[in-house]
Amino acid sequence: MPSHNSTVRMVAAAGDGTVAALGANQTVRIWRNGQPLRTLAGVGGIRSLALSPDGQYIALGDLRGAIHLWDLRTGTKLKPLTGTAGAVTVLSFSDDGTRLAAAGADKVVRVWEIPRGEQLYECRAHQFDISALAFSPDARTLASGGVDGAIYLWSLYPPIDGEEQRPIAEMSEHTDSISSLAFSPDGQTLASGCLDRTLKLWDAVTGRERATLAGHTNHVARIAFAANGLSLVSVTEDGTTKIWRADRYR
């Protein structure tokens, strides 16, 4: 892929081979299967970036509280999503790309329907900045994690437009910022990665802790389940990768 002409600040990837990279010059370059697809410029103040899993939509959150959306199949820019008071720092699409969750400086999680741009939920419970978001595979549950180590589970079913939600579970066993969240393919287990160098596995319905996975010597940056749900991959800030047997803790 042709390189950026400035330092790359953020990268996102989709399952169809789409990759988006934000440069220090606030230009977003997008490739599909290694070939240039589009270049997005002129937004400014970008603080977060996400691609829908099928590569159709890209979302950019800015420091003024707006989320900018494009349909990458048509090149159309959609109506911006607004409502966040301050910078939008975390974005996450549901697996089917029909919902987008966002969080920012106001410590509120908002969920929109895509592409209509209708806000479906507001989730309020976090007392500190939100650092990670993840949808369950069926998009009926959302997990949010904060810089204080708190994790909340939210029910997103049945959908009630604009409804303010209360958490269905709270987990506070981590001792540092949550860096990554991931649901197992069957939606029964939530995994969390943390700057405290551990991973935890939780019952995604009750919030009960199932296991703590320790062994990293650096901050955990990203986690992901294998497609069969039997293993969990974690990557730290220094590039160390570990593979864990997640099926042992069901």
C-alpha cells in the first residue's frame, strides 16, 4: 500500500480487506485489498476512527463532539452524528454494521442506527473517561470500559429510541485503564484487556468473573477471540503476542 506522507496516528481494518489510516496531517487514506480506495480530508481534529466490519462505513470522531460518516461503497458523506459534549474518543460498530457506539469527554455512551443516524440509546454510569467499547455478536448487549478499570454491560434490546439505559452489570476488578473489550462468537463470554497487564474473562450475562489471565510484562493493548471461540489472542504495547485457551473457562 502507498504510504502516508505524515506520521500514522490511527489504523482500523475491516474483514473485507479495507484498511484506513489517519495521518498526523489529519488526512485519512483508505485501501481495499492493498489498492487505494479513497482519501478523506478536511475534517480536522480527529480523535477516533472506526470501520464497519464489512468495510462499508467509516466513522471519524472529532474534538468538537461530532461523528463524521461516509458510505465507502458510494463515496457519499452521511449526516454527521452530534450530541457528545466534547471530543469523541472511542467508536465501535456492531458486527452487522447497523449500529455505532461512541463515547467521549462527557462520559456518556451513545448508540446510533446506521445509516439513518437515529440515536437509539444513551448509557450513563461511568464516572471517569471511557476507553473501550464492544458490541455482542447479536448487538443486543454493549460493553463499555473506563480508565478507572470499571466495566459496564448494557442491554440494547428491545430497541427504544432515545431511551436512557441503566447498566445490567458492573465489573470493577481491574486496577487500571481498560484498553480493549471483546465478546466471544457465541456472545456468552466477555474478555477485557487492561493496562494492569492482565486479561479477564466474564460471564456476559451476569458479569461474574470467570478467570484472570496473567503473564504479560507490558500493558495489554488489544484482544480478540478466534472465530471458533476456543482461543483468545492478546497483544501488548511492546508487540508481544499471547494465545490463551478461552474454552477452559466457560
